[in-house]
Amino acid sequence: MNKQQALNAFWSGFGVLAFEENAVPDDDAIQKMIDAGLAKAKYPYITYQVLTDSLDAPVNPTASIWDRNTSWERSDVLSNQIAEKIQKMTPIKLDDGRMFITTGTPYSQHFREEVDSSIRRVVLNLQVEFFTNY
């Protein structure tokens, strides 16, 4: 598994849709995923940055949990699940090494979207360290 595949596998492991932040499909494509049984609902979903480097060069990507709701509860539960998984995980095996994900500081921040006040966004700050030669 390469770095990008490992990041996708990590973010896809929380029971909600997850997309690289520059590759979020349109609503029709998401509805087709739901209809095909690949997702239960459009919200919440996760977007994540793909930042990579090599040995001894940690990167600080962010991920976002997007939800359409009047409460932060569902997003906060998902944020906590992600933090718990990160705290318990061991380095992820890659084709040519390993990568290790830890939480950043601050770990999470709440944002409301100005265009649609029902959209809640929780931004997660992370640190990823790659133990590879490329």
C-alpha cells in the first residue's frame, strides 16, 4: 500500500464517506454511492489533505468532518472516535516503510459555514510522520 492508499484506508475506516479534499464528488455522484450501498447517508462525511514526505520530515495535514445538523453532537462523537483510534494505533505498514499518525494541537476546532448555517465543520489537526526513503 502506498502513502495515498494508506491515508484513504485510514479515513475510510469510520463508517462514513471520506474524500481527499480536492476530490469531493458532486451530489449526484454521492447519491449514486448511497444507492449502491457504499454509504448510509451524505452527512456526515470526512475530507482530508494528502501531504506526504520522507524520513524524519513530519507533515501537519488537516481533515474536516462535515455535517448538516442543528447540533455538534454527531460531529463531536465522530471526532472523538477518530482521536481514540489514533491514540490506540500502531504505525501503518506501507510498501516501502511505515507511517505514524498522531493528533495535532489543537486537535479539533468547530466552524459554522457562513453560506449555510446548518452546515457544521470540525477541523482536525494532525501530524503524520513517514518512515520511508521516498
